Amino acid sequence: MENKEQVKRIEAPAGKSRIWILALAFLVLLTALTYIGAARSMREAARPDPDAEATFTPEPAATPEPTEAPSAEPTRPAATQRPVQTYSKTTIVISGMPVLVMASREAAEELIKNVQRHFEDMGRLPDNAVTELMTKVEFEKASDSAETVGYDAAFAMLTGSDTPLVFRSLATYFEDKVIPHSDRVLTDSYLPRGIRVVRVYGRDGIERQTFAVVFINGVKTDSHLVESYTVMEAINGDIRVGGRDFPANFRVRPDYGSIPYEAMGMRFVIPCDGTVTKLYGPFDGGFHHGIDISAGYLDDVRAAAAGRVVSVMERGAYGLMVEIEHSRGVCTRYAKLAEAYVSIGDEVEAGAVIGCVGDDEAGPHLHFELRIRATAYNPMKILTGLNVEG
């Protein structure tokens, strides 16, 4: 019994060694199969798709092994050779007659284009000009033995006075013609003599004429009127000159003058606090077109009515002046200002501060005028509550 058990203990390690050998062989076989499958997949991927478009890639030429050490400078690939373009001599045929032979058709076509540009530049045609070739030009292949003409000589031949080419250009020109206006001058027996009042400022109009002009090889041959229309109407002026003589002792009253009917229904406020020191009417051989309101230097000047500022400017004896346009052709002027607080185009309400009182040799005061379609009216007709000096 003891001998049999001893044999079993000795044989056990040998059986385990066989198992390890089989396991190792299985791993080697599995690794080999994996490598074979990967190699097959790579070959399948490299194989071209039969359904895809075939492309041809030339294999690079084999280069001999260098016998000497290679240079450190990289080698450049050989330049791709371009196809050599060949030119054939070309005959320019004008109205069925062969005229000259050029070295190529390209040169012949370029020559005709440059001749056209030459005639257009010679006529100084505008950008809207349209040029067409009136003669028939053909290009025919010439024999190899035909004698060609140089480009400069060919250009001189086709642009000369006896050129067989005829280029017709049609251009449109615009010309503005002045429509003169006239001024109507009337004597107003109400105004003092020597006074001139412009009720409407005259202005010339503009008439635009369109002409079609024809050029043959850059030379003007015909011109005719196509259209004429008025761009701006002429406005005739209306001027009144005084024809009334006032006695030397004539005294102007606060209610002097006619009634400004267009302004009577509007709301006006006193433009400046102070006393009226000079009235509207004849004064010292002339005519005072507004009233002067004595006030403190830099006192506020207010808009007499709602409206739009149409003028802010220095104007001679008026000094710095602001003009506001109201409805119905009514306009008010504020002169002798030290500073203006508004700009042209501003919309102002009645009573809005638009500037401040300035100063001159007569002392600080505001000169205020009421005008309807350029004619001055007495501002006292629309302002109430003003104190009058004296």
C-alpha cells in the first residue's frame, strides 16, 4: 500500500506540466491567427474599390543608390511641362477684301479691339456711349508663306484717314438751359419814398435738354434733341418801392399800418420784457420795419409763436438774427441778439427761449419784426400788453 501511494505522488507533477504545455501552445496558435486576420484586413483595405472611379497614379521611377554622400540641400521636383501653344498666321478680311496678315488670330482680334478704343478716346465719348462695328470683319487662316505685318504698322493702317473700318458710336449728352425770371416792380403809395420791399424773391429756372450724338470713327457727325423737360420752375419777383412823401413833423402812432389778416387768428406772446422805444413806420427819412424793445443785456428772448427756425445768421445792420417761420406765410424776426440758442430746423413752441438780448450804440434792445410773405407789418397789431415809451 505504501508503494502505490508513493507512485501516485510522483506522477502528479508530470500531469500538470502537460496541461501548461497545451495552454502555451493554444496561446501561440491564437496569436498567429490574430496576426493573419489583421494582415488580411490591411490587404482588403488597400485593394481599390471596383465601383469607384479608377485613378491612375504612376509609380515613382527608381533612383539609383548614390555612390557619394547625399547633399544636405533638398532636391526639388521636376517642373511640369506645359503644352507648347502654336499660332497660325491670320488674314484680316474687311468687307470681303483681305487687308493684312497678322502673326496669329489672337493678335488680329486684339488689333481690332484697340482700334475701336482709339476712336472712342479720340471722340472723348461719355461712359454711356454705345459703339458698334458697321463693316464686316472676318479672320481667315493664312498660308505659312504669307508675309505678316507688324502690330504698329497694322494699327497705323487701320486708324488712318483711309481706314476700311467704320465704327459708329451713339452717345447721350445732357445740357442745362437757364430759364430767366422777371421782376415785377410796383410803386406803393403807402410806403415812404426810398423804401424797397421784396415781397417775392425772383429765381431763374432750369430746363434740361437731352441730345443724341452720333460719332463715326471718333468724329461727331450728327446731333439731335431727344427730350426737354423743366428741372426747376422760374419764379418771378414781386418788388414794391415806396412812393409816399411824409411830412417832417409826421408822428408815428402805435397802431400805424394795415392789419395783418393772416396773423390775426394766431396766438402770440411778447418776445421780450421791456419798453417799446421805437415804433414801426417812417423814421428819419427812412422806414423802420419793426419795433425796438429796450431790455437788459443778456435778457431772455422768447419765440412769439410756435414754428420752425429757418435762419440763424449775422445780417448787416440786423446783427445776429433768428428767423422763425409760422403757418399761413407768417414769419417773425429777432435781431440785435448777443447769442442764439437755436439752430436751423429746430421746432419751437410759443414762449420758448431762443436767445438773449445784445447791445449796440443804442443800448441793449431787441429788434422784432412781423412779416407775411416777405412784407413787413406792424408787430403792435398782434402784441398786447407792451408798454410804449412816452
